[in-house]
Amino acid sequence: MKLFEYEAKAILGKYGLALPRGRVAMTAGEARAISRDLGKPVFLKAQITVSGRGKAGGILQAADEDAAEKAALQLFGTKIQDIPVTALLIEEKLDLQEQLYASVAIDRQAKSFVVLASPSGGMDIEETARTSPERISRFYIDPLVGLNDRDASGIVGSFKLGREQARQFAAILTSLYRVALDNDAEMVELNPLAITASGAFVAADARITLDDNAVFRHPEFAERSLHREEDTPREAEARRSRFSYVDLDGDIGIVGNGAGLVMATVDMVYLYGGRPANFLDIGGGARIEIFRDGVLLVMNKPEVKAVLINILGGITRCNLVAAGVVEALKTAPVKKPMAVRMIGTNEEEGQEILRQNGIGYYPDLEQAAAAIVKLKVQ
């Protein structure tokens, strides 16, 4: 779950990181009032959870309260990457001397946290990573040891910083690691981490992504976990139903139980020349109504011309899956071709339910994928 910048900074402030003065505005009038209270030039920053807002015009400057109100009116109601701007973070403009980069993130392949740091922060950090990777220090953290002061100092040791600046940068890296651990974060990023004219380190911009599976430990974000601004309407509906669902651009609906199984099903459809319309993981042990609602969610997508269901029955009962599929077909306003592959607990009973209702059953995934691609074009 991606946090808004102001939410990320609220967390970082609790760990002693210096932040620009500012507040969130929901209207142009509030933006004007905040700018007046700050009493200096400000940045108006669209609060969205997708990257690239600066290059997309989502960050504007204003010299005074009149300009701030005008800029707010310009930003409110616009869309950045199809996401409407409904909130602005109004912050004092800093006198930046240098822009650094710092992050702590999970590297799933390495199965550990990795610290990334660079003396070249800002909007072009991706270009730096591509053209000058030597300017980015990378350090993998031993989870049994953590990130100590010596390792943090070693990370920034190659940067051309004074002794005190290097010490402060290293301390910030250890703080980011604590933030990641305490808040179950997949990523904590400062870009830029600014050095001001006074020599202070300030988190000019920040991003935090929380692990969805750990949101139950952070009740303050429970409601946010059910809505993501980058969701399509169908993804938002699926999230409210606790489904793991992603919209794709094809026309063959995919339903399965288990992320790996669903990904294999998606790949198999591609292999046989089809184009999946979605990824839907029902999960294990679901009830009849859960299967029904999941299948309906996929069938009701206008682009879907046929549906492939792939179930491995363990704690999931194949007869309940079949019953849910039948209910979905009876309920769906538009009937669409369907192929089902099921194996496991109560498999024969499930097969019989499908046969009685004229639903195509296939003994293996290859046959089911080949069949649904053919059914789709009929």
C-alpha cells in the first residue's frame, strides 16, 4: 500500500527526520491560508501515489498567497496519469544546496533489505541509475545484524561529503531502516534528501510503501487498504471483496486459487494464442458465494469473451467451486463460454456438477487453455 507524501512524512517526523514546514490543503482557499501562514515562497505538491508527478506538472511554485491560490486552482480537478488531484501538500520552499538520494527497500530475490544511497538525487535518479550506476551505493542488510553505524558510514564513505555531513547522512540511513522495520514497509525513500544553505539535512520528498499483508498491524491504514487511487473501478470493487485482482488488456477471463497457479494459467493462455483479461486469485478454502462473486466479477467485465477457471483443491473443495460457478452462470446477465479445470478434494463430485449443468470440464490446464482460446472466437 503506497502512502501519500504527507502520510509518509508524518511517520518520518516521529523518527526525528527534519521536514519542510507545511500542511495539506483540500481547497484553493486552504492553500492560500497555509501559504500566508508560512510567510515565504511555497511548493504546491499534488498528493497522488504514482511516481513522476513532478515531470507531469503536479508540483508548482508560488511566491505568495495570491500565487498559491491561483496555482491550487490550476491543480485541483486535473488528472495525473488518470488520477484526479484532490489534495495538495503546501510546503515552504527550501534553499537547496545539494540533492541526495536515500532509500531502504526489500529485495525479494536477495531476501533482505537493501540500502540505496547516492549524492545525485532528484527527478533524474532513474537516469543516474542507468548511465552512472557507480554513483549509487548499494548495501544488503543481514536481518540478524541489522544496519549499524559502521555499515551506514561505509555506505556514504565514497561520497564527497564533509565529516559531519557524512555522519548525518549515515544516521538518516539507520533511521530509515528503523522506519522500514517498525512499519512493515516494503520501501522507504527520500528523493531528494536535501542539504540546505544552513547545512541541514531535510526530507524534501518522501515515499513509503507498506506491506499489504501487514496492514492489520497498522489499524490507522485499515480503510486505506480497501481503496487505491490507481485502481481501476473493477480492481476497487475486487479489493472491497478481498479478492486479489488485476485488470489486464485481453479478453479471456482468468479465475484460480493461489497466485502461482493463476500466473501459470495466464502464461498458458498466452502460450495458446489468447490474451488474458485479468488476474483473479480467489484464495484457498473459499465458500460457494465467494466463488460465485469472483466468477461474476470476471464475467461482467465487458471485454471478457470467455472465462477459464483453474482450481487446485486442497482445503478448497472442488464441489463447492463447481456450485459457485453454476450460481454465477445462473446470475450473470450475459452468458459467456467457460472452461474449468479442477483437481483435488471432491474432484469427482465437482466434475459431476459441472457436467449436469453443461459446463466444459477439462482434465489438465493445457487442454482447458487451448479450448477456451477456441471457444472465445466462436
